[in-house]
Amino acid sequence: MNRIKLLSEQVANQIAAGEVVERPASVVKELVENALDAGAKKISIEIQAGGRSLVRVSDDGSGMSRDDALLCLERHATSKIQRAEDLAAIATMGFRGEALPSIASVSRFTLTTRERDSQSPEGTQIIVAGGKIAEVKAAGAAEGTSVEVRQLFFNLPARRKFLRTEETEAAHTQHYLTLAALAFPDVAFTFQKDSRIIWQLPAIKSERATSSRIEALRERLRALLGDEKLLPVNFSASLEDDFKPEPDEIFENASSDQSAAENPRSEIHVWGLIGSPGISRATRDNQFVFVNRRPVENRGVNYALIEGYHTSLMKGRYPICCLFIEIDPAVVDVNIHPAKREVKFRRESEVRKFVAQAVRESLLAFHDEGQKRFHAEAQRRKTQDTETIGLALEPKPVTEPPAPPKTVPIPQTLAADKPEPKTQNPKSQTPDPGHKTLTTPPSTSSDGALRAPPGAPAVHPPSTLYAPSSSTGSAPLLNVPLRLVGVIGRLYVILESDRGLVLLDQHAAHERILFEQMLHRLEQNQFAPSQKLLLPETIELSPRDANFLRDQLTVLTRLGVGLNEFGERTFLLDALPPFVKAADARRFVLDLVDELKAAGREVNLARLGEHTVAKTVCRHAVKANDPLSGPELENLVTDLRACAMPYTCPHGRPTLIEMNYRELEKKFGRAQ
């Protein structure tokens, strides 16, 4: 008696539905992807009872003819691919041809469609119950397709019991629609839940230029998630020659005349928006990553984001971002997950390197470009200050001769474009032991601005000099003029800008200054300093770690770590950088392997000692209750401006906090 039997089509579809249709959000995902692949410019989604009782997705896409509508309900029937080679160049959201028959097998399913540009106003309607076609008829319909899915899992009670509450299922649906709306800002989305409109997102037109697409993305993000301080990312890099796969590496049965390597793209393009320094979350919920406009989850990209931010993030915090990675489809495998949530890159280390570099360059440009852009504005302000003060000092009848112009005081402004003084340690100067707050500004400053002598009445310029302007509204905080007001708690420096109040943590700021100075000195040499150990130690590793470490010996030599092969799986450690203290040699090497795997091949020369450097500068930086005089605070702000990443300390804590006039007015009840 034969025990192996061929399953019926209905049972096979229900098994496939177990992989494709996990919950109502999975139904919405598959139907919205079909609408996007059909070229829809307007998509409407409606759910009831969290999607249990109804999921309806309507679009204005290309639609289907009667024959295509019937054929699309067959397993593995699709218009996306035709040959095996097409899997190496997938440019659509869906491609398997499993979604519609799987959904129809576990629900009461109605498909209504009319082909675009059809001569007949008549459409087609197909009604399916539990995988069996109940009726096919002609129906009036607009161009496009409308799919209704009612009573999901009505014929699978066990699966229905595993569904969560209505609110939870609706939240999963809304999360996916958020991803789809971010990936396609040029498509209008309408989302209804229980007959109530949750959002109506109009289509945002954009040009092919990346800058235009970034602005469209920013507007869509603002509509969905609110306004955040986000920085643009626009990075391109040429792929290595060995980054392009050979045809026989993708498919063994690929034909010689048609291969996946024909006309390959030579670049990887990373663009989108990331949070500015100081903006982070406790979870990764606000990280949206898209590969060729497909929302994905990839651990390598998540690590690349952390690596890109590096010391700009506190431990346990995660950046917010909406990043798009555009790459040759031949080097991305989107067919490794049943729901296509995960992708696999052929050379993941290269992609991670480029993503980290894109994030790092955007963060560095946030401060550098802001300084260049604000230089001209600062010069104009200084000229305007001089002219205004001159007008305020017109000769008037007085009993005493008027003071010369050089003695007229102006607010103690830390100009954004003043010359860079020699770096000095504020703690090295002799502070005033009784100093608590700065009530008397010094008589001169390094930018040439003149100060009043003690006790002289201050003649301030008109308030319009400090009114907020559009040119500085979006400028980085350290690229606007700052006026020193005082110090509270012998730790927090109070500064005034034309945008509001600024608080500076003198300890965190000095930490960042010393940290970058020490790293700069370490990176001056091509090879990091190395110190021989008195007693070399042997370390035995696992075969996997030994093979990895063997490939990194050249990099480790540049880092000042003396490791040499001493057997098949044994290495001899005989030198370390001076700033690295390793009590347990084996633990040090294992941590080193893990760090190299996480950071990739392009490791900073001082990366291995950065944790030690951060601890060192923390001990040497000015502390709370260390009083600093006016010139010392000026030098502190000036040196902070010269840093590459001035807005966080080496541990990721903020160095400055801004409270603009709008926030102050709200706290005092002057604004709603």
C-alpha cells in the first residue's frame, strides 16, 4: 500500500498560505505590492476588526482582462518573471505568484478588475470561497483592481485563534502601510480603519534628481511621523570588479546569451534622511531601510548605522533614519524569506562599509558645510553691528566728551567665523576660586570684539540684530553667534543665540575636544605605535576565528597589535599599542576578532584604543564644580567648533542643548 500521496490543490494552497499569510497585515502587504507593481498612483486600504472581518485594497493600476483575472488565481501564475534568469534582476515588489491563490484559499475572496485603456466599460468580478471559485461574472468597475478579503481564516479555526487583538493587528497593518508610503512618496495612500479615515496622503511629485526625492521623502515623513531634525544623505560609490557576480554563480542553468551580469550597474547609491546628532530612540522602531524600494530587515545594515554614528550615540540608543539603498538587483537575494522581509547581499561587508561611510560623511558635513554656509552671514552681521553702533553714537549735547567708539561695549558674542586660536586646556589656566557666574565680561576677546571695562553701562545694539532669520533657522547650533551669559552649577554654561537659549556641558564639551585631539595625534602616523610584551603569550582559537584572524594580520600590524601564526590554530601575541592594557590576552584577542567583524575591514587606526582614549580624556577633562573664567569658556567654545563631531561627547551624550524662543514662549504661556 502506497503511503505517500499527492496533496490536493486546496490543501497545498492552505499550506502555502501558512507561509505567506501570517496575519491580516500580510494580506494588506501582498495586495498593496501587487497594486504598486501594476503602476498604481492612488491606493485605498480599508480594514475592519483589525482585518479579521474585512480587508479591501483598491487601486487605479493597469488592471486585468477576464483571462488574466482567472489565471492570477492559479499557483505560480505571475506577470513579473518568466525565466529563471529573471530572478537575478527582480525589479518588482512581488514575483512568486503565490499571494492571491494563498489568500483566496483561507478567506471569502472577491476580485473586481478592469483593464486600463480597455475599449469596453465592462469589468470582471470573481468570487472565491475557501479556494473554490463560486462565481465569475461581468461587473461595472473603474480602471484598476479592487480586492476584498472577508472572514480571514474562516476555514482554519486554529489559525484564527492565534490572531492577536484587533488593535494589535491594526497596528501591524498601519506599520506596513507606513513603510509602503515612505518607499513611494509619489503614490497617494488612503487608509481607513472601521469606517474612519486614519490618513489621506496625497502624491508628492518629485524629479529624478536625488535632492528632489529627498525633499519628497522629508514631506512624507513629516506627514506620517511628525517633524524631526533630519539630515540628508546622498552617497554614491563605485563597486569593486569582484562585486559583480558571474552568471554561473547565480544560476547553474543560466543561458549563455542571457545572464544576470548583462549591463550591470557600476555603483551603489545610498540616500535618504538620518537623525541629526543627539536625536535617537531606545529601540529600532524608527529605522526604515529600503533596498531598491523594498522595505527590509538586515542585521548588517543595522550594524552599519551604529558604526556610522559611532561616538554620536549613547550606549543603548539607536538612530532614526529612512535610508534607501539602490544597488544592482543581481547582488541582492530577495528570495530567502517567505514574506520577503529579509534580504541577503552577495558581499554584505561592502554594503555595510558604504552605508557606514554614507552616514558618517553626512554627520561630518552637518557641521562643516554649516560653517562654510554661515561664514558670509556672520561677516554681514559683524558689518551690520558696526554700522548700527555707529548710528547709536551720533554726537549729542553732553556735559562730558563722548567716549571713543572703541570703548563702546557690545554683547559678548562668540562669533562663528572668528580665527581659530591655539588649542589649550581650559583647566590649565588659573581660575578664580570665588567665581560662580559670569557677570563681568572680559575687556577683549580673541575675535577682536571690544568689551566694556568693569562697571561701565552697556549700550546694546537694537534687538533686530538678534531676531531669528531664515538663513540661520536651519544652521547647526555652533554655526550661529553665541553670547556668553553665565554659568550655573559650575557645570552648565548659559549661552544666548538669535534663536533662543543654549546650554553647554563644559565636561562633555572638553571631553570631545581632548578625544579628537588624541585621535588626531594617533592617526598622524601610518602605523600605530606598538610596544613589545615582556612575555609573549600563545592563544588558541576556533578554526573559524583562526581563519578570520589570519586574513586580518596585516591590518592588525598597522593597528600596533603584534600577532603571528604559531601553528594551525595558534597565534603568538608579542606586542600591543601603548594605550591598550590587556590583562587576559586570550580575551583581548577574542574581543578583537568580534570588533573587527563588526567594524569591517576598513578599521580606523585608533579604533582599538578608542575606548581607552575615551576613558583617559574623561579623567583629564574639566569636571563639574571646576570654575572657568570668561576667556577659558571662549576657548572651550572655539575649540569645540573646530571638532569634527562637536555635538556629542565620546560616550554619545550631548554637549549642547538648545531651547528656542518658541519653546520658551510655550513654557511661559505666551504661545499655545
